[in-house]
Amino acid sequence: MLRIKMLRSSLKSKQLELLLMTLIALCIAPLMSKSTYFLHVMIMIFFFAFANNAWNILSGYVGLVSFGHGAFLGLGAYTSTLLLLNFGVSPWIGMIAGVILTSIVAAALFLPLLKLSGHFFALSTIAVREIIRLVFEYTPYVGGAMGLTIPIIASSSLYYFQFSSKIPYYYIALTLLLVQILILYKMERSKVGYYFIAIRENEETAKALGVDVKRYKIIALVLSASFSAVIGTFYAQYFLYIHPNSTMGVLISVEMLLSAVIGGSGTLLGPVIGAFVLIPVETVCRVYLGGMWEGFHLVIYGILLISVSIFAPGGIYGKASGLLETLRSKWRKGK
Amino acid sequence: MLYVNKINVSYGDIQVLYNVSFKVDEGIITAIVGPNSAGKTTILRTISGLLKQRSGEIRFKNANIDNLPPHKRVESGIVLIPEGRKIFPALTVMENLRVGSYPKKARSVRRASLDEIFNLFPILRERENQMAGTLSGGEQQMLAVARGLMSKPKLLMLDEPSLGLAPKLVDSVFETVKNLSKTGITLLIVEEHIDRVLEIANYSYLLENGRITLEGKGEDLLNNEHVKETYLGI
Amino acid sequence: MSWGMLFLQTITNGLLIGAVYALIALGLNVIYGVMDFINFAHGEFIMLSMYATYFMFVLLGWDPLLSLPISMLMLFGLGAISEIFLVKPILGERMVIQVFTTYGLLLFLRNIATFFWSSTWRTLPTSYSDVVLSLGEIRISLGYALSSLVALIFTIGLYMFFKKTDTGIAIRATSQDRETAKLMGVDVNKIYMLTFGLGSACAGVAGVLLTLVYPIQPEVGEIFCVLSFVICVVGGMGNFMGAILGGFLIGLTESLAGFLVAPAYKHIIVFIVFIITLLIRPKGLMGK
Ligand SMILES: Nc1ncnc2c1ncn2[C@@H]1O[C@H](COP(=O)(O)OP(=O)(O)O)[C@@H](O)[C@H]1O
Ligand SMILES: [Mg+2]
């Protein structure tokens, strides 16, 4: 008995060790490699990990599958960009404005949909996303289908969230991701996280146990949309060019869920693991296959998505922790 | 004709049938009686292939049928008229009967089967094009039996055919069962209405808590002290 | 042309495309009605059929309407195979698993098509697709007329199949009560394969017809798939007549919105109709 406890705590501390080492590695990585391409790939990993974490709150924990998260990301991107272009407002303030605006729009447009379940919610999110995207596409004031370009205002300015080097973007993305993971870690261990999962597992039972289902769905929606808006501003400042299709279209909406689903939806580390798997796949396709193989990573994503759904419904994280658990219990028995 | 040998059946982790064995002889009426939740429906669903036993064997006409899917068991002549009738409510009476004769062999003699069935239940001919869901309870039970007969069963199993019917209709159901037996069909009937079914059954089993606890001719069971006390309230 | 005539013209256009929409939605709805399953790759099936038709036209010189049976059979086969390998293992699983499996199929098919055939738009110029018929002042392109006529024929054919044949009736029985269908000797696995094949064949036929009026591109399935979801929800999920009614309604909404508001806004309005229906009548117009 004692031995098992010791084993457990030693495993815990091993996990902690591993975590710390990963963190240190991530922090010093830019100092080791000067390759901007490497930095770009890492930034994209952080970006998609963050975006998938955002999706994961509503769709992974609460189980309301959304194909519409691009709309939230896009709203965040557009809010800060429009404020910057028209009023010279710092994108950091724009980010906060984006969070507020996106929360309001999410609440207004998606709130009535929260009572739908299963397929119907998923389908309705496609429609709402398309409505928002089309409105932006046909509104000249926000740049229409051509979108908005952010001019270079300063070569390196924290206030304007613009840097000529990728290193600041790297650390900003990493910081955003770490803060987000910390928040989600707290959430997962609080009653909110517990209620989220209860709603996903069985809404009726959750209700019967006294969970205010509607309230917690709204909390999940707003949290999920807010994080999406935050990363939308990052997107705009990193690429300095946004248009309705790239920030609100199908592709970004799907990329906001692929890492989560393949990594393991409804778990803290699933989306991060997923991003660390998928983005390199994309990079390999782009760099080493190139040319006509452009976009081939999406074919691989498709195969991965099918395989995960059929063979490992808990994603890579679920499968791996399952395997680890059986190994551990075997080892314990052996002792 | 049918041999059930020591079957154990569970739903998930919950075992419902324990070493249940019985046989059904050709040409007679066999009954399984027992209280609610004893596992009667479970037995019939296992025989028809909707459930798989954990262990034990089922033989029909000297062949092991354990690996046959439900539709193959129907083709070989085992037909279940399920508890609660389960007619297809949004199909017409005629369409229900057509589904009943879906297996190829039955389809080839469909016209003749229809004539027989309309003779047996003239009311169904009148209702031919009516949605089955709009029939009365008694008519639905007739349709359920008729639909089962359309596939030309050798062994017809009925799960609580009198469930939810008015007393007068219950009489006619048992009358029908007796008549069917006379036409040479082997019958296995499951009932909670113990006294009524024991009157018409040639051989009966008592099922309690998933175990066969008693067997014998109908009158033997009726005269058994335990049965009298527990189920007949005498 | 007077406003009244323009209005009539708009109605006509809406009904014509509505017939094709109805067929697409029917494919989706039949599968949903019987198997309680939504195929997110339905639009990609349409896209594949469009390409099959295109290549038979370009490489072999076969007219779309002549090669229709081939495309239809190909899509039936694709549907049946997908059912066996992708759908059967996950039937009865949680809804999200169904969504992501078929969404994976969508990603795979859409991008493999881009890979092989690039994302350029292609058109299939038949000798008759540009011929215009005049009914008084109303003008109808022959391409639209033919595609809606053929869609109507297939819809009626499918209806007769479900109404008159033993297999059709068995499919309907299975959709009402799958356990009891088994007890009646119906091989439910086969019925599922057949249903998925039939639903996909609808996408196949619709794909062929769309080549007469619509350019071809790997992402073309997206809008048709979304529209058919809309149609099924508006008409009634799993309801045969609902898909037909919804198809015509959405065809009309689309063309009226284009006429009365602005062509650019037609899909916004269709989606708004969709959301409103979901909220006030979630079971659709024909749903019970
Ligand atoms: N689908 C099921 N899942 C779990 N338990 C079941 C299921 N169906 C029946 N049972 C249980 O199995 C036992 C026997 O049920 P059943 O065969 O229907 O009894 P009977 O027909 O004699 O009333 C009951 O305790 C019932 O609760
Ligand atoms: Mg019972």
C-alpha cells in the first residue's frame, strides 16, 4: 500500500520534472535556433494549441460541437484591427475590446442555439458562422472580401504589437498559451469544470443533480468565444492581414478543432499534444513535399481524424494515458 | 424441436438467466410462466438472436443455431411475436404483413399466406390500407400475430400476447393460439396470466429469478402447492 | 420586363433549382431517417460525382445525361463501401464520433480532389446547356429545365421504391423499429448498407445534374451540403416529404432573397430562415 503511494507520488514528481524541463526547453529554444522558419512553426503550434483549447471548452468539455469558432476568432481579429486602423488604439486594448464584443455577439447569436443538441447544434454553428462571415464579406467598411491590411507602424513596438523579429511573437504566443493552460487547469479542477463534464455526460442527470445547465453552457460559450477572440488579435498582428475567409471561414474553424479532437478533446493537454503533432505534419508537407503537395496535409488530417474517431475516440492523449495505465497496473501486479 | 441447454444471459454485468434449460416438442403448446422480471422476455430474445448467451447452447431441429443472426433464425422457422406487439405504426396493415413475409421463401407463397390470414382475421382485410398505428389494441394484437404467421414459422413464440387487452379479447387470443396449434405450428408462449395459459399449454415451465424451478404438464403446475400459493393466490 | 414578370421568373428559377436541392436533401434525410446518422461528407459525394461526369465528358465525350447511370452507380458503391468501413464501426456511438468520422472523410475527399485536380473552376459545356426556352416572357435555360426534370423523375422513382417494393417497405420498417425488423427476418446490416448507398446515389445523381448549371471545383460540395442540412431541418429531419418541401422552399427563398434583397445576401437569408426554424420549430415543417 505504502509502496503504491510512494510510486504514485514519485510518478507525480516525475511528471512535474518533465513539465519543468519542457518549459525550460520552450523558453530557451529561440536562443538555440536562429531559424525564423523554426520559430514560425513553433508560433503556429502555440497559436493552434491556444485556439483549440478555446474550442475545447465549449465542444470538448461541455460537448457542444462547434464548427463556427472561426467566427469568434475573426471577430476578435477584426475588432482590434479596426480600432487600430481607425483610431490608432493599441491592439492590446483592442484585444480586450474584441473579447467584450465577441462575448456579446456570441451570447446574442449563439445563446438561443444552446438548447439544441447533438447534430443540430453543430449544424447551426455552421450557419451562424456563415452569416457573420458573409456580412463581413459584403460590408465595404470592414474591407469586404479583400479584407484589411495592417500597415507597418513601428519596426518593433510592444504598444502596437508589431515586431520585425519573430522572437517577440514567440514569447507572446508562449505566454498566452501558458496563461491559458493555467486558467484551464484551475477551471478543470473547479466545480465549473466538473459541471461542464456532467452536462456533457448526461444533461438530464446534471439537471436532476441541480446543475444550472443553461448558466454553465453560457459560461462555457463566453469563455470559449473570448479565448478565440484573444488569439484572433494575435493572428491579425502576426500576419498583418485578415480577410473574412481566412479568419472566419471553414478552414480556420476546422483547424480550431482538429488538434483538439486528434489530441484528445475534453482534456487539458489533448489540444496541445494535437497541435504538436499536426502542425509539424503540415510543415513537412509544405517544406519537404512542396509544390503540388501544397494542402496535402489536409488529406492526412482527414485520415487521422477518421482513424482517431474509429480507433481512439479519446484522441492521442486518451489512448496514451490508457496504455500507460494498463502498463502501470501490470507493473504493479508484477511487483 | 427446440433444445435450450444451460444458457446464461447477462445485460452488461447483470446476469439475468442462470443455467436455463428446457425443450419445446414439435406440434404442441409449451409455456413458460413466471412473475414479472423473471427473465421470460430475455429467454425469447435470446432464442431469436437479439441477445447472445454467455454460455450454453440452443439447438433447433438438431442444428446448433448459436451463430445465426436473427434474420437467419427467422428463415429457419423461428419467429417471435414480441412483447407489446411492436407493429410498425407508420406502415399500413398490408405493408406490415409484407414485412412479415420478407424472407425469400415466405415471399414466394405470400398470396396464399395472405388468404389464410384474412380468413383467420377478416377484420384485417377491411383495415388493409389503414395505418397500423390507428388500429385498436385488439386489432394490433391480431396484426402482430398475423405478421408473424406471414413468414410461415415452424416455431412461433409469443411474448405476453394478452398484455394490456380487455378480458374478452384475452379469451379470443388464447382461442387463436389453440387454433394455431391445431394447424400444426409448434408454439412457445410466455405469460404472466398463469392460470389461463396453463389451461391451454401441453407442457409448462416455471421461471423464477432467472432459473427454471418447476416443470410439468399444465395441470400438474396448476395443482402444485407453490404455484397455487404464490401465483394463483389460493 | 415588368416587375410582375421578373417576380414570376424568380419563382420559376427557385422552383427549378429547388427540385435539385430536394434530391440532394433526400439523400441525406433518408440516411438520417433510417440510421439516425448524418453524413457530413454528403457534399463531397456530390463533388466526386461532378468530377466523374466532367471527366467522362471531357475524356470520352459522354454526355452527362448519358453517363448518369454510371455516376449514380459509382456513388452508390462509394456510399455502400463507406457504410461498411466507416459507418458500421461507429453506429450507435456518441454523436461527436459520427460527426468527426464523416468530417474526416470530407477533409480527405475534398483535399485529395484538390491534390489531383487542382482548385481551378471547370465548366462542362454541353451543346444544350445554354439553350434558352421561352414561356411567354419567362425564360428558362435548358440546362436548368433538364436538371430539375431529371431530379423530379428520380425523386418520384425513389418514392415509388419506398412505397411499392418489399425492400423499400423493409427499409421503412427498419427506420421505425430496427429490432422488430430483425425479428421479421430483415437483415438490418444489409438494409443499412443499401440505405447509405441509396442516399449517396441521390448525391450522385444530383452531382451529375449540377454539372449542367454549376461550375466544378473541389470545394463545391460545401455549400450544397450545408444547404441540404438546412433543407432537412426546415422540412423535417428524417422525413421524406419534408426534404422535398424543404428543397423547394429553400430554392424559392434563395431566389426570392436574391431578387428582393440582393444576390449577395441570398445565403445569409437562407441561414437566417434555418436558425429561425431551428428555434421555433426544431422538428421542421413536416416533423411530428
Ligand atoms: N435492456 C436491458 N438492460 C438491462 N437489464 C434488463 C434489460 N431488459 C431486461 N432487463 C432486466 O432483466 C430482468 C429480466 O427481464 P425480462 O426478461 O424482461 O423479464 P420478464 O419478461 O420475465 O418480465 C429484469 O430484472 C430486467 O430489469
Ligand atoms: Mg417480459
